[in-house]
Amino acid sequence: MDLIIRRAVLTTHIAHRDEPVDIGIDGDRIVAVEPRLAAAAREEIDAAGLLVAPPFVDAHFHMDATLSYGLPRVNASGTLLEGIALWGELKPHLTQDALVERALQYCDWAVARGLLAIRSHVDVSDARLLAVEALLEVKRRVAPYLDLQLVAFPQDGLLRSADARPGGRPLGGFDNLKRAIEMGADVVGGIPHFERTMADGAESVRLLCEFAAEKGLRVDMHCDESDDPMSRHIETLAAQTHRLGLHGRVAGSHLTSMHSMDNYYVSKLLPLMREAGVAAIANPLINITLQGRSDTYPKRRGMTRVPEMLAAGINVAFGHDCVMDPWYSLGSADMLEVAHMGLHVAQMTGVDAMRASFDAVTVNAATILGLEGYGIAPGCYADCVLLDARDPIDAIRLRAARLAVVRRGRVVARSPAARAALSLEGRPAEVDFKLSR
Ligand code: FE2
């Protein structure tokens, strides 16, 4: 074999109950997962009872804006409105080279964090489709080490942007989106709550779902990213998904209005989403900071109803959404930070709920992207992350170091374990923040 990772604890394992396993890798595939694998390999890694997880997957990101922090100025108020204004100021100055360079740098950070698959929305509102070209170039360049999936995203509205430009043709926004798909974007995006009226929003959902059905594509819309409890485009998205037989291929991103919806209405909505196989992508870091801004006190949490959707059998992932861009000044491609915030905001502190938070940045997100060969099992791609933690809950608690990141059987990143040296009389010389028993 080419590589064996010995004494690994898997995400499905329970400490002190399940025996660690050895993971045998040949070429770019996992060929064996069993205790005490009787084989030799060119290279061995001793996991020493630590967690080996499949790679992190970010189901919702904006790579065309990332790492633009400070360009042309910082978001001084930290609000959504100033962020949108800032993006508008930046857009005319974007160049393809700068977009590519920033995205490649972000992908470096991602790999270092064991984040090996990202679904990025790319703004198609600009008729030049500069960002689409740039991110297609990035997708090609990072393909050996990171799966980048691109969503054609009409940030300025599908119908709203149609006649916004002087001389704009009817459905100009849709033309841009279709061209982006022809160029190679993978997924159909949308933003129904940003159209001029509720009716236009519903119409945009219908048009986009019909287009996706015709082309055999997945759908992922920014949907109801608002505190308005009457923003209910997710209902239309579920209905169109069901009508067109798109089950399992559609996701609603953000869905923050659900936080403020009437409980009885939600009790009808969640079964509709389940019936249509519509997945949900919450973005806890961004929405806890951007939503509820017009509230005084009590202030609403800006996150959709994650535990309730999971209980209803709906697939839910957590996305990073933004890192150092006009809307969010923080972040470092760390999906454990995302899971950590999601867990807290949703009060997912039960044992199963904490594990579900880890799934929301790994396997649940992989299902939404439709990744092939994802997981730690024979036949899967040899992609995994060795974390300095004993289980998924500990990984979230510690935002654990990625001791080794493996892509297609090759170690592509290593990080040192987090240790602190102490100089205290009668106390240990070092701490690693793990329970010593
Ligand atoms: Fe977003």
C-alpha cells in the first residue's frame, strides 16, 4: 500500500467503546478500514487514538469577494447595508488577476484547514462575467487539491436587474446567469427575496427551477435572508422542487426569515421541505452578525431553525459564507469555527446535537454538493483530516489543529499541535487542553 494511517478514531466511534482502526490507502483510494491492518506501506502515520475525519466541506461561500478586506476601505459599521455599498464600490475595480490571486490564497488557507470542497456563489450581475471567468480559472487550477463548485448567483436579482441597466434587454439578469452556466458554472443560484415583489420572487424561483430541470443541474438559492416572517420563498422553492422532480438536488441558503416565522406555519413548511428533499444551508457566523439589526431588545438571532429541520429529516449544512470581505471582516477558512458558532446559536449542546454540528460541516455538506467517493470507507477517495482531538465534539471545542491533511492519498498540509509551555511551580510543564483521564 502507499499509505497507512494507524490507530485512527472515526467520527462514528465512541471513545472507550470502539477500537481504533487502521486506514489503508492505495493510489487515490481507501482500500481497507480495519483494526490492526496486517499490511505494510511506503508511508505510515500514527494517529495515536486521535480523530480522522473526512475533509471539511463548505456548502456556502463567496469566493469572488473573499480576502478583499480593506478594498477600497473597510466596513466601518459592520452592517449588511454598508457591506452591500462597499461591494458596489469595489466591483468596478475588480480585475481578473486580483480575483484569481485572492481566491488561490483562500484555497491555500482552506487546504491548511482540511477544507477540501467548497461551493462558492459567484456574482453574475455584471454582464462582463469577470468573476465567473476568474473562478473557473481558479477551479481548474485547484482541482488537484480542492473541489470547487460554482453557483451562478444573480446578486442584484434575476428579474430586478433585467431592466436596471440602460438598454438592458428583458430578462437580462437571466441571460447573464445562463451564459455563466454555459461557461461552466455548476449550479443555478437565485435571490428571490431581493426581487421587487413577492410575486417576482416566486416567478424567479419558477424560472430558475425550470431552467435547472431542463439542464439537469442542481439549485442553490439565497432564500429569505431577511428578518421578515412573511418572506416565504422557501415554500415556493419546495413546491417547485416537488413539481419538477428535483428532489435531493435543491438547497435553500440562509433561510433566516424562518427564525421569525409563525410556529404553526413552520409546522406545515418543514414537512413540505422534507417531501421535496430540499436541503438547508445556515451561515451562523454571518447571520448572527447581520440579522436582527433593526431590532432593539430582545434582538433576534439571525439563524434559521436548524435543530427543528434536522428533527424533521431535512439535511442541514453550515456554511462559512464570507471571510474578510465587505460583509465580514473575520474568519480564516476554519469550518470548526463555523460549527462552533452554529452549535452555540442554535443551542445544539446535547451530545447528538454537537455531533450533528460536526456533520453539518462535513458529510451533510458533501451530500448537498453531491460529492462522489466522500467518506472514510473502502472505495472512497483517500481524502481525510487528522485532528488533534479525540472525537468530533472535542474537535469543535478546541477548533483542533489539523495535524495532517490528506488529498487523494498524499499529505498536502500539516500543522503543529496546539501546546502551551507553563512555568509554574509544582504544575505540569505543558498543557494541551485535553482531559488527562
Ligand atoms: Fe451568501
